[in-house]
Amino acid sequence: MAAEITVLSRVQRALGHRLVVASARGLSWFGEHSAGWLAVGLAGAAVDRARRRDWLVATAGVAGSHAVAIVVKRVVRRQRPDDESVAVLAGTPSRLSFPSAHAVSTAAAAVLFSRLTGRRLEPVLVPPMLLSRLVLGVHYPTDVAAGAALGAVLGGLVRRQLDGGFVGRELDGGAAG
């Protein structure tokens, strides 16, 4: 863990500008309990009526991914960083750190919403959220890396279901995503 503390303190020294910290806090607020991603999914369902079911399934996948992250946290019970060289710059709902639920739900949302928007969202959405958790000093690097991997896998599992749904509608002459 000493190496991870070193990484955290270096990230904070390099990126500790007040605008970066404010942005990281905004991302933290958006990702808390995956609320921002759930709102995006529900907005997609409201706007894209032809694929409302797919948006709702994707949104449920994001919520489920968050729930899995919470279960894993409670099993692993790794404590958040606690070292004098790392400033904790945001509040957290618990002291449990592994995996980062923000990383899990963001990666799942990126995978699922990419399919629905037709845009590759993973490289745009995931790195800023992961970096924000380090800037705020609330996660170890392995927490966010494992969280992103778990979220990508969980999102991929739900996406397989959506892909099957899209294929079925294409064959029936319906709209495809």
C-alpha cells in the first residue's frame, strides 16, 4: 500500500489545483450512488421512445452494478486511504474503499450507454471519474482500476442482453441502435 499512497500524494500534488479539485468534487457528487448515471439513463428512456425498454434495462444494469460494488466493498472491507501525505478532499458514505463504486457504475454506464448512443463513451467518461477519486484522496489506484474492470464486465453482461434485443428487433424490421 505504500506505493499506492505515493501515487496518491503525487497525483494530488500534480493536479491539486482548485479548479481540478472542484471538478473532481462535481464528478463525485454526480456519481454518488450512481445517481447521475441513473438520471442520464432515465432521460434517455424519456427521449428515445423507440428504445425506451433498452434504456431502462441499461439503467437497471447501472443500478445493479452499483449494488454489486457495495456488496464487494462489504465483503472485502478495505479501508480508505489514511495517510498524512494524502488529503481527503470529499466526504464519503462509508470508510470502505474497494472497489470504487463510482468507477464501477461509471464504467458500466459507459459500456451500456455507448451501445445506445452509437458513440464510444468509455474513453471519455471513465478516466475523468477514476482520476477524480484519486485527486480527492478517497481511493487507492487499485480501487479505481478494479472498479472500472468490474463495471466494464458487468456492463458487458447487460449489453449482451441488449444486443440480443437489438438483433431481434432488426429481424422483425424494427429500429436498431
